[in-house]
Amino acid sequence: MELKLCEEYRHSTYAIHSLIEDQTLTGAGEGVISRIILPQLPVVQSYLIIILSRDPIYTFTKWKISLNNIILTREFKPHIDSQVNEKLTHSLFIYDVTKTLGPDINLKIGYEGKKPLRVDAALLITIHRYEEFHLGFNFITKILNLNSSIDLPKAKLSFEPTEKYLDMGIIAERSCSLELEFFGNINRSVKREIVYGFNMVEMPMDRDLDINSINIRCSNPARHIFTCLFSLYSNYPRIDVRNIDMLDNELSLTLYNAGNSTADDVEIVFFRYGVQIYRLRVGSLKPSEEKSVLIPKSVVKVNNVTVRIIWYKALRMFSKDINLAIRGQTIE
């Protein structure tokens, strides 16, 4: 059995949130709780995915999944149930939780039974309203042994993507080499190393690659759980350091946005030997805009200081490092 989701979302971007990973429930009445805070952007669409590994012969006393104190189910009736062998079954639950979300996410899974089960992963995919960006969302969940092939669903897009990202959920019985072969208008192959348990394989894709199917091979037993392809039209800022001047009591640093979109936020962080010693929030920076900030001389008077410029756009983070060496009143 398989489930496919295809959609275009105008003026949108996305995020994937890991809630639970590789956690065993003994069946003695304990549960698992996960809490996160969502980005402060309106949610357009959201899906909760829960993957379990269990014995095919099970006796459940109690079972409950709730999100933000709203019960999603009290019955163990997975949307997809796949028996791998006599001792192992993978069960998958997937819910549209768009109307259930709030700023804070609180997931609870409660279980009582005679045998343990493992929560391989609980993931939340959120699609957020974001002007200027457009998103193509192609998703398929199908539990199958590797080596196998999957056909990727396609959403017809009204825009030309500037970037593409592939996210694949794989459960491996032990560490192994994963080989992916992509078939479409261009054929490509890549290799990744994966470990025991649940693996989220993430990789950027050539934006010109139009994928029809993927061959998945692995050197040890493993199962494909889902594949998601995000096609994104994006426009990112580029923050440069225009000037650095040593004054009597301060360091003057001028930032400049050399891109053609606004940075949502900009920060400056100072490190010495990998330890953060100072942090300053600059705020948003428009295209061609520059801002000068003053840093206390006490922060940079020591040697071997690294300045990290961090900027954010559409739930993505970018950074640039600058190494500073202060010799008296001179910057090297």
C-alpha cells in the first residue's frame, strides 16, 4: 500500500521537524512526549508522520496518539501496515494536523501492551506562508525492502524552481551503504552512508533534474518508508562585510546586503577557540542596505577571534566566517 501527496503552494516555504527518533516503549504504561516551538509564520498545511517497528503478533491494552491535547486516535489502526518477516512489522500513521497546530507543539504517544515496540520516528512537515517564495510538494510513503524502485509523484508547477531538495526516510537493521539512482530527463546516482535505526537522508538536487523514478539499493537489510521532493522558487540575500575599523575603544563593523532580497534577521557572533564570547542581533537588512555596528574592544582584544555573520531567510540559515587578529590598533 502507498500514499501520494502532490501540491503546489504559492508564496510558501517549508520545514521538517524531528519530534521522536529511535525510542523503545516497553508496554509497561509509559509513553513518550515531544515538545517543539514552530517558526512564527502562518501554517498553510501540515502533516504528522509516525513510524513504528513491532512484533506482528501484538496484544494492545491501551494505545493513544494526541497532539496539543487533541486525541488523534485511541485505536491501533495504522494507515499503512507492512509485515517484513515473521518477527517484524512496520506500522505508519499519517495525519493532516493543519487545524490542530499552535505556536507550541506537544506530541504524546501512550502505549500499554505485552511486548515492546519502537517508535522509529515522528516527523512534522509544515508548509508556511512566505511571500516571494513558491513551493512544489511531492510526497510518497511506501514501505518496501531495498533493493527496490519507487515512482515519484509530480505536482504540475506554474513556476521555475531555483532549488530542489530530496528527503528520504530509511530504516536500516545495521550500518550500510545506500545507493540511489535517479531516472528522468537526466540520470544520476549518489551514495550515502546510513546507520542502524531511522535515517533521514537529505540532499540537494540539480534543479534541472526532473525525476521519474528512483532505484534504491543497500548493502544490508533496510526499508524505504517515504520520499519527499521539495521544489522551491527562492531568492536569498547575501550579507558581506564592507568595512572593519579599529577605533579607540570599539571595533566598527559595517554589513552590506549584496543580494536582491531582504534578510529576515542578521546576527554577529564572536568565537574564540570555538567558544562563543559575544553575540549581537542586527535585525533585518534590505537589498543594498548597510548597517554599522560597534563592538566593545574588550571582545576583540584577544587573539584568534572568529567573527561569524549569520543571516536568515524563509526558515533557512546562512553564515560567513571572518578571522580577526588584533595587533595593537591594527586589524590583520
